[in-house]
Amino acid sequence: MKKSLLALAAGAFALGAAEFVMMGILPQSAAAMHVSIPTAGHFISAYAIGVCFGTLILVFGRKIPPKRLIMIFVLLIVIGNLLSALSLNAPMLVAARFIAGLPHGAFFGTATLIAKSVADPGKEAKAVSLMVTGQTVANMVGVPAGTLLAQHMSWRMTFAALSIWAVLTLVLVAIWVPDVAAIKDAGIAGQFKFLRRRGPWFILGAVFVGNTGIFCWWSYVSPWLIHVGGYAATVVPALMMLAGFGMVIGGLSGGTLTDKWRHAGTAALGQSISAVGLLLVFLIPGTPISTAILTFWVAFGLFFISSPQQILMVEAGEGGGELIGGAAVQVAFNLGNAVGSLVGGITLSADANYHYPALAGVPFAIFAVVLLVIYSWRHETHTGALQRMREIHPEAIGSSPKA
């Protein structure tokens, strides 16, 4: 891996751990803040809402060189997680999580642009997937480690450790990330010009409803593993590591396929995998083995779609909206995260059965597949590839090619 991608992956690690570790430490943080598990879901939603507002940084910072933007975002990671570690009550933790989420979408939008710029020709999606690998490795290593810290020391130590990691990342970015030219300044309105087309809205809609469906269940995966899978709380970190491994494999697989096939088609395939997984979570009564397999399954599908969707939106924003396009994926992702957490929490409040949040998520996930299939059919079918492969006979030279 190029050093520049490694530095960006370190930042993605910090963001991935900060976002997903709350699912692993939800019981401990809820107890410390004296709130119920469904109410503690607001700690997840607050981060997601911060992601949405954080995109405004790109709107007004469009003239700032990408490397400098990345350093600003990493500094915000330090501040947000440090405040989370020092939170005294639930409202303060909600506010801290909001701040921690501010750099998320903006970071990935900018990092995707840099990754594409330093990638070898024809391997742009793979470069993006390597950058995103930091987020998936966070789920394989960072989230389980953070969960263990919460169980054996304090959940506050988890956020303190993330702050320290972010400081080290700031150093790596300063040393290894090259200076990439700022995007074309199309003005404030010009950055959003690409959103006048229908295509990008199909992708963003798929990201939003797809993640709404998954996070109906995923937000409560820890108590699901305990109450349905029959696992002891001490085993949950190992299962989170299994989920993280699924995310790593899924992310790299999706990136590799994206460089060779349809971008939206690849995303539709990954979303289908997750939709089937959610349906099985509801249908299967639940055993230690089945819950472990399904945790891996859904996690694989969740990040299989990451690279193709990032690439699709950055390409859609060419001409001044690249950063907004890349960040918009994370905004839609985290909006889905927030809504899914709320829908899952409502489902649990109505009936404390940990199978039902997955059922609530199935229609959302299926709708995402439909949106991606429609986009792929309309925008990735008639690409001119067959025409470019037409056979040209020697006697046709100098005249119109014959099929």
C-alpha cells in the first residue's frame, strides 16, 4: 500500500472506530449515563447527524487544498472523541458525539479524491477500497479492542484511545499525503450542480434506505448476540472482530469487482447480500453458530457496497462537485444510520424481541436494491462497449465500419 493511502486509512480507522464502537459499548455507556438501551441509541444518531452538518465544511472550504482539509478533519476527530471521553451526562455525550461526527463525511469525500489522484490507472476503485479498509479494520480490531476496554476498564478509555490515535494520524498525514491540487472552484451553487440530474439521487437514495435497513438491526447487534445468540457479554468483542473481518473482505472484494464491472451493479449485489442476511436474522430462531455466521454475512454486504458508491458519486460530481459528491455518500449513509437506529429502537420498545428490528429493515434494504438495479440498467447498460468491440474487416478501412 502506498504511504499516502496508509495515512488516509489511518484516518478512516479513527472514524470507523468512533462510529461503530458505540454499538459495542452501548450497554456500558447507557448504564453510566443512566438511560435505557433504546434511549442510548441517540448516542449513535447524534454522530450520524454530525456527519450531515459536517459536509458544510466542504461547501465553504472548497478553495482549501485537499491535504490541508484532511488535517482539519483529523483535528476535529481528536476534539470530538476527547469530549466524548470527558462527558458527564447523556446530553453532553450526545453533543460530543455530534462533534465527533462532523468530519466524517467531509473526510471520506476528500480522501476519495486524493486516493483517486494517487492511484495507478484503472485501479481507482481499488485505491479507494484500500483507503476505506481503515474503516473496516477499525471494525475488526478497533471496535473489539474498544469494547474490551469498556468491559475491563472504562468506556471513556475507548474514546481517549481514539483521540491519541487521531493525533498520530495527523502526523502521518502531514508527512505522507502529497499536495493534490484543489478542485475546480465552481462557486457555492456550482458544487451542487450535479444534483440537478436524477442519476445521483438514485445512488444517494439507495445509500440512505439501504443503511436504514441494515442499521435497524445493526445498531443493536450487541444485545442481539447476547439475547438471541446466547453469548456472554465477554464474548461480544470476538464477534465484533468477526464482523470486522467480514467488512474487510467485503470492502476489498467490492473494490476489486468495481474496477472490472458495473459500479452500480456491484453495489446492487452487495446490498442484496445484506437484504438476504436481514431476512435470515428474522427467520432463524438463533443459535451461537447461526448468529455468528449472520453477523459476518451482513457485515460483508455492508462494506461490499462502499467503494462503488463512493466512486459513483465522485464521478457524478466532476467539474467542481467531487468533494460534495464523495461526502454526500457518507451523509446518506449516516442519515440511514440515524433513521435505522430510531426505527430499530421503536421496534424494540414496542416488542422487546431482537428479531423484529431485522424484519423492519428488510423493506428498506430491498428498496435500495431496486434503486441500484434501475440506475445500473439506465446508466450502465448502453455504454458503447459493444460498438467499440465491433469487428472491422480490411475492406472496410477508409469507410464506415461494418458490424
